Amino acid sequence: MLDVQRHRVVYVTFLVRKEQSMEYGTERVVALVDMDCFYVQVEQRINPELKNKPCVVAQYKTWKGGGIIAVSYEARAHGVTKNMWADDAKKLCPDLQVARVRESHGKADLTPYREASVEVIEVMSRFAVIERASIDEAYMDLTASVKQRLRNMEDQQIEPHLLTATFIQGYPQATTSQEETEHAALDKDALRSQGLGQWLASLPPTTQTDSAELQLAVGAIIVEEMRAAVEQCTGFQCSAGISHNKVLSKLVCGLNKPNRQTVLPLSSVTQLFSSLPISKIRNLGGKLGASITETLEVENIGELTKFTQGHLAQHFGLKHGQWLYDLCRGVDFEPVKPRHLPKSIGCSKNFQGKTSLATKEQVQHWLQQLALELEERLIKDREMNGRVAKLLTVGVKQAGETTPSSFSRCCALARYEANKISTDSFAIIKSLNSAGNHQQAWSPPLTLLHLSASKFSDAPTASSGGIGTFFSSEVISSQKLSSFSPSAGLARQPTPKRPGMIESFFQNASKKRKEDHVELSEEGENELKDSGEEEKSCSESNASTSSSLQGGISSFFQKKQVPTSATTTADGSSVVTGQAVDSSQSHEHVITQSDKKTYVHTSDSLCGVPEHSSLPEAALSFSTEDYLTCDRCGQAVLAWEMPEHTDYHFAQDLQNSFSSPLPSPSSSNQIPANRSKTHAGPRSKTSPASCSRTLSSGPLRPQAKKPKTVGTVVTLDSFFKKS
């Protein structure tokens, strides 16, 4: 028991010291920048005649002139507000100017406002770390910029003329009732000036760089400069809130709009929170805020200070309890995450009243329209920002008797194609249709459709295409090689594929021998030429008989050929230069050893490369050590191609097991003869003398599970197609 009490005393002492420390919760300088009636300013820049006039931005006009989504401060003075119908607003302000949102794909097109937002973010990013919060809001972490500025200021004092549009929350402070009366008589600008002077006078010298309020003052100077730069570069005005965290900066950002900024020192938080409703706090406007109000029977955020951390943790959990305990004292540690780009890209449309979607055809039509817009924006985002989205989210709102029901479904975003996006979207929400899949109706009707793409990652490049790029590059390089013609010239020769680790090892070994290479003697060259002609005639005789295999196994094992020649080194060893052996045509390659010389005879008809074409020499030289002898056919195969060559034999045996007709029960004694014919296959017409070897007989054919009609030929391709 004593240990528990001792731990409690230590913990309470820690909390007291933490609260007394000026550094706790004041280590950072954070600002929130909010554009003033941003959509109106964009329209005023497009049409300068709208400036300094009561103006609103409305979308659509099918009902009462359309809904208002932005209101200028001149129009607000007449009582015009957002979400009001344009026709009703004109009754309050007859001189009201209405700018219309452009439409695309049957819905509002916000592209001009998004592009204007990008301009603003680009200017703001010159001053500090930026986290884009919405199309017209962004957080700034000014801590590093403030410390750098303080180091450069030396012993300079902060003058009021550097903060001409800055309000200090909680200032001027009145100590007597007479001062309160005097402050009430002052206008807003005079009150701002007096409060700013009073606050600046209380600041320590600039040499005390660890002072929290001094850092806020320097941060306010930087924000003043940033706001001026935004207006100069874009023509847009904005307001800002400056404090030690996101929650406080957002709270005070809108207190003195438009085109003003407000500083909230931590010492003024208690006064502000004493009358601030809990629902006004960032992240407390939903269920958590309602739960706090109901459970603790409090209305204002400042009232939470009377509860201990343990009490808050008991009701809302340890994590939320600690957060609420700090938050009601103006302390929050949520970081400003560097992000200039939105986390998601989406589009939506509402269908109120009679326009609600009550048929499948209507749902599919509007999913297609939304998908078209989403496709355009995603492609543009990929081109500008080099990223791709991986997740597609579909949101719907269903009409209800009391309150509408909202649902969302997610799936992988396969590609940026409108038809694919709309098809996938419909597939994942069709289960919400209670009318059934076989009905044309959609019940209950939909009042909102929303598509968004998220989970962005860097767009793949040619150097990081993964395994898919590997196989496609194989096909491309093969096509380029086979399509080469003498008329194309040397400039069109394909770049050889970068060798793998094993192939590089053997090629490096052959390069070391290259320095000792000598040319073949006259006799060796003639012998190679004669044998090449003999092999060519062999391959021509086999061309017609082997065509049945080309569409099956042989086409699967793609050729890897290059021109072949042979050289002999000074020590008597031989080096084969050029064409790699095609493992799928094992009967068309023969190695002849004579007088310590090794030659590879290769059919030019299979090579697909002209006799005199030149390829990089590093990719053409192989020594005899690079070759292994196949146990099945005796063929010499490059060491790094032996696995593929072995797979070829296995696949060939499997092909033969399916290509021969199944015997009838009465002719079971003829199986060996039939099998020998099958293995001879199309190569039976080729003489051993001209082609050296034929494929050896494979293993016994597996027994068929079901009897089949005699004479039926089943290929491997058809077998897999059936499965």
C-alpha cells in the first residue's frame, strides 16, 4: 500500500513540474492558413468586375437559381449565407452578383478552384513545412523557420509595424474596471493596436531564443510575410491563426477575418476555453464530444480542467483520457505532416427529392459520369505528381423515412479507366439494392453517389516494373530480334537484355579468356561452314513436320539465339562465340569435337538474325566451360539455360503422353509400338546422319482416368483450356 501511495506522489509531482515547465506544450510554432471566401476570390480573379461587390458562387440553377456555396463579405453584410438558394438571396440583396460553377459530366466542375489552390500551396511552401488540410486550408510548422530567424535577429527588437494585421488573443489586458470601459469604447483596429503593443512590451529580449511567446511573435512575422507573398503572386487574400499546435491555431484563425491573423499565447488559453463549447474543438464535433458532454455534464472545454487524468481515463480510456487532460489546458502534440498533395481524389453528386436514383440504369449512368471525371483527374495527378492510387472507395446515401443511411465499399483500383472504375463500383454496391439483382428498380433510392481514389504510391518507372515488366521485356526483345532485317540497318539493332547473375559470371570468365583468343585456321573455318550447310538442310526437312509442336510446348520455351562463330585459344582450348543454344530445338544443335576444337552448328533458319548482323561482343562470347551435356539427349547446352532445357524435356514428355490416341482394350499389346511412333513424332523423317540425334523415348505414359474414343488426340493446350 505504501508503494502505491509513493508511486502516486511521484506521478503527481511529475505532472506538477510538467505543468510548471514553460516548455511543455510550447515547443512548436504552428499556423493554420485559411483562404477568405476562396471560391468567390477565384471568380473575381476570372471576372474582375465582381470585385468589391456583393457576390456569391452558386452551382446548378434548376431550382431557385441554384445553391450557394460561397459568399463574399459584402454579401454577408446583407444577411446572405451559404446553402441559401440564389433566388432567396437576391431578395435580401437585389444587387447580388451570382457566379456559376462550371459543369462537366453532368455535375459541378471544381477544376479552376483546385488549380488556384495549387498556386497558393506553392507560395506557402517557400516559408515552412506545409500540410494541406483542404482545398482552401493548410497547416504550417514554423518551428525551424522561427529558430533560424531568431539566430539572425541577434539583439533586434520586434516592432509593431512588422505585425500590421496581427491580433493578440487576450490582449489588451484590463486590470481595472476603468480600463475595461476604455477598451470597450475603442474600435477594433485601435483595440488591436493597443493589445499588440502591450504584448510586445511583455516579451523578453530576442537573445532568449527559448521563450515561447517570443517564438510566437517571430512566427507571426513570418506569416505576415507569407500572406503578403500569396496576395502578390496569386491575388488571393487569406487569414491565419498562430499558436503552439493545430487545435489552438484553428480555433483562432477565424476570429478576426478577413485578411487578418490572430496569435494565441498559451497564457490566454484559460480565458478562451472558459466559454468555448466542446463541439467547437477540432476532433470533438462528433460522437466523442457528445459523449463527453453527456457523461461529464459539461458544456465548455475549460470545465474539463476540474477532472483528474485518472477520472478522464476511467470514462474514455487511457489514451483519450491523457489527450483530453492535456487538451483542456491547451496542449496537443499532433504533428504537422508534410503533405502538399491531397490524400485522396474524389467526386460526388447529390440526388435530392424526385431526382433520387431509383433504377439500376440511373445508378450505372451516374457511376459512369463520376468515373469519367475521376479518370481525368487521376491521369492528370499521375502526370503532375508521379503517383498512382491503389484503392477505390464507393460511397452511397440511401433515402430513408427518418434519416438517410450511408454506406461505403472499397476495392482495388486496377487501372485508370472509366469503364473499369464504373463496372467495379457497381459490382461492390449492387448488394445494397434490396429490389434484387433481377429487377430493374433500385430500392431504397440513392440520394448521393461518391467515388474516391486513395492509398497513393510512387508511380512505377521503367527501371522498377517488377516481374511483369521482366516478362514483357522478354517478349519485346524477342520480337525486336526476330523482326530485324538487313534493310533496317545497324541503327535498328536491339539492345541486348542485361544478363542475370549466373550469366554474368560465365560471361566474365569468358572475357578473361578473350585476350588469348586466336582466329580459326582455314581448315576449321571450312569445316564449320560445311557442317552449317548440312545442319541447314536438316532443319529445312524438319520445318514442315515439327509445325504441330510449335503451337504447344516449343512456343512456350522462347528462343534465345544470336549469331554463332567459334575461335580457338592459344593453349588449344576452344571458345564458342555467338548464338546461345535454343533449348526447345535440341535436335538442331550439334557440338563436334576434333583436334581439341569445338564448334557449334546452328541452323540459320531458326536464328532469325542475318548472317552478317553485329551484336555487342560481350554478349556473344562463350567458352566450352559454359556448356553442360544434357543426360537426355546428349545436347550441349549453356549452363544458365540448362534448367529451361530440362523443363523442355519434361513438357515434351507430357505433350507426347496426351498426343497419342488411347488404345482399345483389345489392342493393349500394341502400346509399345504406338508409343514408339508417338515419340518418333514429326522427327521420324529426319535421318540420324544428318541430324545427329533424335529425342530419346520418354517415361511410360500415365494411365488415363476415363476411357476415351480411340483416335482422339488431346493436346496439352486443350487439356489446360478445359481445366
